[in-house]
Amino acid sequence: MTTTLEAPTVHTGPAAPPPKPRRFAGKLTRAVHASAAVVLFVLLWELVPRFVLDEGTRTFLPPLSEDLQALWDLALDGELADHLLASVGRSAAGFAIAVAVAVPLGLLIGWYRPVARFLQPLLELARNTAALALLPVFTLLLGIGELSKVTLVVYACVWPVLLNTIAGVNTVDPLLVKAARSLGLSSPRLFRKVILPSAVPTVFTGIRMAASYSILVLVAAEMVGAKAGLGYLINTSQVNFQIQQMYAGIIAVSVLGVLVNAGFVVLERRFSTWRPKEKA
């Protein structure tokens, strides 16, 4: 009697993907860690005024829900949109002028050593002068209108962009420059193919800092002689003892800053696609 043995079945298909629950749990853990501080801050802002502070102190620090309600009321009647558009318009104008001036100037100073040596003393003097310290000067010379506010934003935004652009050019890997020169690249092509791509991350760091400065400095400038804007809203609400509206304006400034920074992070990734992604 003959017994026939069957060969075992061998599966040669693709390997099974890693289990998704573990990957999802990791993302959830990172999200919880990233938002824990914000959630704690929000809870403290809501609960401490309600259950810890006395009535007199609570008048000056109302719960977050009341401030958000005031923000919602301002949004419904269109007042928030008017102030927001006024501030964004001034910030965008000053920021755009600063970037248009500072990036080419920073590239020039970083690339040409004689220009850097010539301008270094003036740059050291000017960058250590706070923008808000010059607000009275700009107001006296340019008036209390739009020009002085936009000029102040330009001054505040120029320095982070300029200094980071110079640093980006100066910190390019010398081995890359030597390799490019050994391949026969001319100076213009070397600058375009090696220096600029390597300096982009540092330049965008300065641009992100300048975007934040454009909002913060403008809010302070709008508290003097402005008729619209988030700074005007905050200052007027404080003078008229509209505390909830004052905090609503502060929240609007914070949200605007976060959105602007997030937008520039996305833009930086778009222009730095050649860089290897960092592991989480």
C-alpha cells in the first residue's frame, strides 16, 4: 500500500502590514501630550475665576467662557472683522516690505565679506534698539496715521529676517561649497544651486519670527492714535471697563498669531522638500 505525502503549502504573498491599533495609539499619545498643557491652562482659566477668586477679583479675570461669549458677540455684529482686517492689512504690508528688503540684503551681506564688514557696526547698533522704543520717534516724524504704524512693523520685522538670512548663508556646509567648485560651478550657479537651498530653512525661521513680531508690535502701536485694529479694541475695552471684550481681543491676537505661524510652517515645508524628514 502506497501513501502519498502532500507537499506543504507555502505562501509567498506580501507580508502582513503592522497592526494599526498600535500606530493609532502612538499618535493618540503624542496628541494628548502635545495638548495637555493647553487643556490644563483652559481649565484653570475657567474654573479658578468661578470657584477660587472672590467677586471683586473675578471682575478683572472673568472665566474663559464669558470671554469667548464676548468674542462671539463681536464676531456676530461684524466689529471683530473690522478690527481684524485693519490689523492684518497693516501687518501684512509692513511684513511684506520687510521681507522684500531684508532677504536680498541678507544674502548680499552673507555672500560678500567686504559688504558685511562695512555694515556690521551699523547693524549691531540698530538691531539692539527695540522697535517700541522708536514708536514716539515714528509718531513725531510720520504722524499718528497708517504710515507710522506700517513703518514700525517694517523696522521690527527687518531684523529677524536679515540676521537669519545672513546666518543661513554663513552656515552652509563648506564641503558642499568645495564640492560644487570642484565640479566647475560658477559663482552665480553655486549661489543658486547650493547656497540658496541650504539657507532656506534658516531664512524661513527668520520669516516666521518676523510674522509674529509684525502682529505683536502692531498691536502695541495701535493702542496709540488708531481708530481700528485689535490693539485699539483691547485698549478701548480696557478704558471703558469692558473686561470681557478686552480678553476677547487678546484671544483674537493669540489665535491670529498661531494661524500665521502654522501657515508659514506649511510654506517652509513646501520650500524644503529636499530635506530629510525628522523622525518623531
